[in-house]
Amino acid sequence: MKIAPTLPRELADVAYQSESLSDFGLRLREWNHYLTRSDVSNRLALALAIKQEPEILAQHFPEGQVADAYLAAYAEWIADQAGVDRPTWVGDPARSLEHPWFADNARASLLILAPASFRQRNLFTVPEQVVRLRRGRPRVSAEQKKAKALHCIASSP
């Protein structure tokens, strides 16, 4: 059994820490929370968060192929929204479903609302919006500000 010592910080961590489709959903929500609540607010940080290829989950649990397709669709969708290069691993044919999968019974709505990166993999869902780019410099923690101030004081004549 894999134990999740920390919240997922990269999309690959979501796969590594998942042992079932419901577990995958929980880990994905934790990762979304990390992206939206921490300082993942610039293109470079988002690109790094999706760059590493997640392990293939189809062999780990019965609905693992759904999770594999979801990871690729989500990474591609995030890359497109952030305006960064798509990770190369999203093109793997093993990350698509043979038969359509719907997140809920609102099939007609999902056929229309699902983003293209999901539809092309036979996934019909509306993902959580996690791309929230901010202009300017990244946020700086109180500890970083204090360290910078101490450095400035120590280096002044």
C-alpha cells in the first residue's frame, strides 16, 4: 500500500498516490487545491507541475484506464489554458479510452461542455479550473521577505 506523506505537488504524484478511481479523485482534488491555493500562478510553475509523466494506472486498479486518460486530458487542457507546451507523454495512445466514459448522468450536457482534450480521449466531464495566472512577480512568503530584509541590513555599510 502506498502512503501519501504529503499532498500531491505534481500531476505525477496524483497517480503515484492513487489505489482506486475514488482515491484518484481525492488525490486530484488535493492537487487542484494545491495549485489554486499555493503560489502556482505562473506559466513555468504550471509547466513543471504537469511535465513528469505519471505512471500508467490501468494495471493497478479496474478503472485505472479512466484515470490514465483523465491525467493526459487534464495536463493537455492545463497546458493549453496556460499557453505552455503540452507534455510529450499526453500523446500516448494508452491514455485514451476505447468506449465513452461520462462523469455523471447529464450526458447531453457533458457532450457539449467537455473540453476537446477530454472529448478526444472519450472522457466526458467538466474539469475544475486551476489555471489562475497572475501578472507581476510571484508571491513572496513572510519568511522570504524577512530573510531579504536581514540580508539587506547585513550588507549595508
